[in-house]
Amino acid sequence: MVDPLLVFQGWLQEAKDAGVREPTAMALATVDAQGAPAVRMVLLKHADERGFVFYTNLESDKGHQLATHARAELCFHWAHFERQVRVHGPVEPVTDAEADAYFASRAHKSKLGAWASQQSRPLESQGKLLKAVAGVALKHPLSVPRPPHWSGFRVVPDWIELWSAGEFRLHDRVRYTRDAEAEGGWAPRRLYP
Ligand SMILES: Cc1cc2nc3c(=O)[nH]c(=O)nc-3n(C[C@H](O)[C@H](O)[C@H](O)COP(=O)(O)O)c2cc1C
């Protein structure tokens, strides 16, 4: 029985080992209040049987979208290996303890940036952002606490789809849907690629 999470973790590790740039980069698709799609790249910071975690500004467009419509899809693509993984499901906030632990591991300047950036809102000039970073650095010269507007989300997969390229575009595409009755907890279904 194939466990799609284990396959994902294996593929990600292979991408890392091969020196792929930003191997954890994934497209995050959300839905806005009007029902329109929105997509952008984010970085995967953790994946286990509970789901796929990324961090962001809660007051960003994606933060508001996920607050009102808590579902998302993720899409990874490792061109070097001709592989794609899609992850689809509801989204939940990570705990404060998880967000604190990850924030603490970030570079000092990234921590300052998290305070200074009003992500997704209009910015008059890059200079204004740099000034805001300098202001935060003065306020928190040593340890930088996690901003209240900065945390993470976990996409809990309803399904995970593994795609790998085949010859003459006869690709291999299998969607694994979570199913408590199925062997291993995932029901596989092969789809036309
Ligand atoms: C490779 C890559 C990784 C990124 N990782 C993140 C991330 O982990 N978190 C984040 O908030 N934005 C990240 N961004 C920036 C987002 O793509 C986006 O510009 C920003 O989050 C604002 O999106 P929004 O206005 O839809 O909320 C990344 C961009 C790129 C190109």
C-alpha cells in the first residue's frame, strides 16, 4: 500500500539532495470573499501526518482569505524530476507554541521583517519598508518576539495527488483520498493524466 505522504517526503528529500533551488516552494491557492481564486508561492516549513505547514502574515490577502474560507490547495513542482504533488483540504491555524518555535528559528533580519512588513498593503517606496525595519531593530535590539499578526497555517489533506512524467505524455497520476476504511487510510484512484 502506497502512503502518499511518505512518497511526498521521499520526493522532497530527493529534490533537496539534488540541490534543487527552493525545493520546499509550493503554490498556495486560496479563494477570496467573491469566490475568485488567488495563488502565490510560499515555503513549506513542516509536513507530517497532521498536514502541511507554512507561515505568513495573518493580515495579508491570503490571511484574510483563509480566515473567511478555510480551504486551500498546494502544488509542488520539481522540474528536474518531472514530478508534481497537489495537496487539497481544509486549513487550520497552527498553535501559538508551534509558531513561536518556528519564529525563534528564523534569522534575526527575517524576524525584523515580519514586524515591519504590512504584507499585501500598498507601500509608497522600498525606502519606507527599510525605515520600518530599522525602527523595529531599535525597538528590539536583541531578541525579537513573534508579532501577533504573524503565524502559520496547516493544510490538512483530504487528498494528495502524485504525478510523475511518463514517456509521450502518458504520465502517471494517482490521487489518494483520505478514507478511514481503506488500507493505510488512503484510497488510491488513478486518473487520466
Ligand atoms: C519562492 C517564494 C517563496 C515565498 N514564501 C513565502 C512564505 O513562506 N510566506 C509568505 O507569506 N510569503 C511568501 N512568499 C511571497 C508570496 O508569494 C506573496 O507575495 C506574499 O505572501 C503576499 O501574498 P498575498 O498578498 O496573496 O497574501 C514567497 C514568494 C516566493 C517567490
